[in-house]
Amino acid sequence: MKRLFSRITNRFLRITAVILSGILVLAFLVVLFISPIAKHLIEKYSEKYTGRKIEMSWLYLNPFTGRIHAYGLRIHEAKSNSNFITAGDCSFSISWLKLRSNTIDVSSITLEHVWMNIIENKSAFNWDGFFNSDKKEPKSKTKSSKPLRYSFRDISLVDAELVYNETSIPVHYKATKINVRCPFIESGSDTSSFKYDFVFQEHSGGVSGRFKMNFKTLDYDLRTVMNDFDMQTLDQYLKEFIPHGNFSAKLNADIKAVGNFTDAKNLLANGNLAINDFHFGKSASEDYLRFSRLKFVIDTLSPLNKKYLFHTVLLDSAFVKYQLFDSLDNFSRMIGSKGERVSSAYNEHARENIVFEIAHYIAQVAEDIIHSDYRADVFKVTDAKALYEDYSLSQKFAVSASPITITAEHLDTKAKRSDISLHSKINPYGSLDIKLNVNPVDFGDFILSYSIQGIPVPLFNPYTVTYTSYPFDNGTITMHGNWLVKDKQIVSSNHILVQNATLARKVKKEDAKKLPVRVALFFVRDVGRQIDLSIPITGNLKNPKYHLRSVIVQAVKNLFVKPSLFPVKQLKSVFSDDNKNYDIIEWPTMEAKMNVIQEAQLRKISRYLLFHPKEHITVIPCYYEEREKEALLFFEAKKRYYFALNHKSDKLLSKSDSAAVDRLSIKDPGFKRFIEHLTNAGTECTVQSKCYRVIGEAEADAAYQKLIHNRKVYLEAFFKDRHQSDRLIFGQAISEIPASGFSHYRLFYSKEGDK
């Protein structure tokens, strides 16, 4: 080097060369050593000034170009070695000269492979106190300093991951593959825009869009697109007040919205939103509420301006199951009596639990809609189903409505009237039709007509047996009515017609109440064996008045008219019943033999065959399998309890024992404790399911098969004694819910050689 400089003859140039070389060497040394020095200082003093320990794999800092590059950055949690933020690669350029003018100018900010762990405990976050220092606050200067100006340009967040934990509920979820682009964030501009995309949770669809925000006014403008966004994260919030339950759904949306973060109602939105594959219930295999799609096509949604204008509102394949038990119902069992678990969770985490925030906002919107301008060009509920089950009775009661179809026309506040119609089949029998013509701006002004047809009276046997001891084996119910409501004042007519309701044999149960049903039927049923009642309802919607005068008049009329016509009607009834005796043979539940009246029916059929020697009978067994198995389960389970209680062997079952077992109530406290002890099942299970566990599926099915076999043997033996068994042909058995409420044989008569 010395020889190199000695070749420069000009003294001034030689000095200049030496100085420049020194500067270059110094610059090289600065660049070479400032990076490790800066890394060392940051790692040494970071915890003192930020409250967090900061580490990195290596750091490149160029004081001349302002370029800073950090690899393997790790920011620890406060007073912990666990990570708060990690980053694979962070780079940016800063203008050192502008720092002298109190301006932070940073450009080309790139953060790659950032991982951040957010921990919330109610209103406290793990980033709180990030820049707290143990140093004393500096004394205020007498002269006012220049305001700090900043400019961050060309900001990129690449392939980041965000983990969120709320410890008080608790809740955990994460977003992955986060990419964010922002052109600038500057002190001279209140507004910045962002483009983003990320994946929420594993196996979830993506979210993408753009977002513009004014940091001063908190106004925002966004466009977001969601594809199969997994809403199951909400299940963690639901677990706070529904510890045993299941929730899942997918959200698809393409929404444009402008609004303000300080006022949720300050919103103007349009676009498409659909919730698909919604499931809520006891478990993943048992839904209480579900639907395949709830779709909204929004023209204008503006709560502040009271405008809710939809092109389409569509609910497809909805299902609701409501179950009533000895205590509470299926929904109350999940959320507690009178929603006590919900109330407790709300008092504890009203602001932290997002479910309460969503529910509160939806409730506000729903309340506002009826007092706002609303419109739905297309409003439909298609292929819906509702199921009601009552386990609080001595027998299970179940009825469903399916498919339910609801349509609306002129659903618009600018229309004079709106028309809404509902149609559904009632299973196993019947139909329901409702038509509503309503003033769209006054729901106290409407015209309603309804019709319920073809409901068999025996469908309600679980209620009639429990509260009267009598089942029905015949009869149909028809109801229709018309309501005219103006200014919330009702003028209505309601007509109930029960045709040919007949009682079956009385059921002797300890838990069945004894009421004189036959006497009651005598008063309410007219000479045509009909109960024909008109019940007008008037008054205010909140306090209606039921006018039962016509019911009393009908009862008094029957008292005087029926005795005089009784012989004629009784004679007609005999001939009518005689025809029925040849078509159907009913089996009492759980009985393999018939009573005296039914044996008389068999003798009539045998006599018919005697006088028609060329005819034979095809017998089609129709079994109410669910009811028969339920009765067998109850009997076998009660039998075990009875013999355990009386220290007897079940091999010594006498007629008196059998009658005692049959009379025993399934609501008996001792019996309930007995089966709960055998099954280790709490009150969440039904009596039916507990008995199934006690008896076992194989034994229950064997008892049922034995029952139907003995019935066939009994019938064949009856006709064999009369040398007519070859005249019977048994067809394929059918399992159904019969309109009569009892298993039975259907008889079809044909001559020899007929097909």
C-alpha cells in the first residue's frame, strides 16, 4: 500500500488518496462492525426499554444507504422465554437525514414469515406495556418540539401466521398464509388502503379483499370475499354456556360495505352472503337445528337510514327438533333452566364473547327492520322439517311437519298488502295450510286463514292415556279458521270437527289419571258421532277472549236430543261397525291374544267363510313396531325392577305379577333410580334409551319377534279349530304408524283363482 501511494508524485493527490482510502476503510469497518454491535446492543437493552427480550440470528445495517435487514427475529413475551413475535426475514430502508427534521421516512418494508401470538384475558392483551420503560420520564422542555412526522411506504406482509388465544373463556384459533399490501401510511394522510388474503383455521376456505380506513374518523370502505369460511370457531365461544353441544357452518360472501367503527349502525352494504351446512345440536350426529343454505342477496343494507332491501332471502332444507322431557326441553338442557348458563356467561364475558356481540347486533337489526323500509323480491323457505317429541308422557309422542314450504309476495313496505303462505304435510297423517295477508307497515293489521285436515285422533293417544287412561282407535280431526285483525283487535271464527272418535280398552297404569271420558264424549259428541265446535275469539291480540257459549249449548243440546235418537243411531252403528269387523283385526299393544270382543269379531269372519266356501283371505300384518317395542322395553325393564324390589325370580312370573308390572309407572322414582344405576346414565337420557341399555337390542328384538309370531300362531289356531286355516294366506308384513294407533291385520277377500 505504501509503495502504491509513493508512485503518486503529486503531493496533493497523494494526500487525497490517503484520506479517501482511510474513509473507505473506515466505512468498510463501520459496515463490518456496526451490524454485530447494533445486534448486541438491541439484544442487551431491548428488555429494559421495551419490556421484552429481542433476539435475532443476524442483522445487517448499512448506515450510509439506510438499509436494515434482520433474519430470525424473535420477540419474547414479557418476562418469559416463550415467543410473542417471530419473523424469518425483515427488511426496510430508512432515511437517516430526515430524522434530523423529526421525520421518520421508511420505504420498501417487507416482513416475511411473521408469526404472532396474541393472548387476551378479558380486556388485557399480551402487548400491553410493550414500550414501558424503567427509566424516569424526561423533564418537559420549555420550548415546544416540532411534531413528529412519519412516512411508511411500500409495505408488504408475506406468508404470515396469527395465533389468537382468549384465556378467560377460553378460545383458540389462527389465521395462516396472511398476505397484506399497503402503498403507504403517512402522517400527512389520514387514509390508507390495504389488500389482503389469508386462510382462517385449517381446512377452511380463503378470505381476500381490500380495505380502506381513515385513522382519524375511523371511517372504512371494504370489499371482502369469503369462500367456505369455517364458522366452527364460534363453537369455542358457545362452549362457555353450552358445554355439551356441537356447532358447525360454512360462510360464503362477496360484500361491499362502507361504515364507521364507532357506530355499528353506520353501515351501507350490498352483495351476497350465504351460510351453508349449518349444524347445531347435542352432538355431530344429532342436530337440533340445521339447514343446507341460508342465502341473502342484498341490494341495500343501511341500518342508519333504516333501509333493508333484499333481492333474495332463501332458506333451504331447514330442520328443527324440539324435545320435551320430564324436566326441561332439549334446548334448555343445553343452556340451562331459563337460560341460566347464558345469563352467567353474559355477565362474565359480555364484551369478550363474540357470540353475544353478534346476537346483540342481529337483535337490534331485527327490531329495526319492522320499523324501517324493507323489501324482499324473493322470499322462500323450501323443504323444511319440524319435529316434536314428548318424552314426559307414559308413552312417547312424536309428530313432524315435512316438507314445509313458505313463500311471500309483495314483501315490501311500499306495497299496500303482503301475502305469506305456508303449506306442509303433517306426518304421519294430515296437512296444514296457512295464508296471511298483512299490512307490511303494521303487523297489527292482518287477515289470517288456516286449515288443518286429516289428523287421526289416535295420534294423541300418549296424551289421552296419560291424562284419562283411555286410548282412541278411530276418529279424525279437522280444524279451520279465519281471523280478521284491525288495530290489533281480533274478530275470528274457529271451527273444530272431530269425526267418529271411538275409545279403545282402558289402560290400567299407576301414572295414568282416571277421567270419565265416555261421559264427556256423550255430552260433546252429537247424534252423528261428531264433535262439531265453533269457538269465536275476540278482543286484543295481547289479551284475547275465548267464547265457549256454543260449546255449552252443543252439550245441552246433545243431552236432550241424543236419548230420543239413540236406538236408531245405535242400529246404524251396529251395521257400520259390522262392515269394519270384516276388514281389520286390531291387536292390543303387547298382547298375543285377543279379548272377548275381538274374538267375537273372529267368529263373524269364520261364519262369513262358512257361507262363502270359495273365498279365501289374504292377511297383511301391519305393525306399529315403534310403539310395540317401546311397550316391551318398558315391561321387561319394569319386570327386572319389580323382582329385584320383591326379591323374586323372574322365572316365577304369575298373572298377578304380570299385572303389577304392567301397572307400574315408568315415572316411579324407584324405577328411575334402578335403571339409572344399571346404565350409569344421568337425566340427559330418555327412559326409552335407558331401558334399551338395560334390556339390550338383541333381547328387545327377540321379544318383539316372539310377539308377532305368537299372534300369527293364535290366529291360525283359531281358524284351524274350524278347519279354515287353509283359507288364510299371510302376506308380507308392513311396519308403519297406523292411523288407529294399534298394530292390526288387514283382510283382503278374494275368490279362488282371483289374482
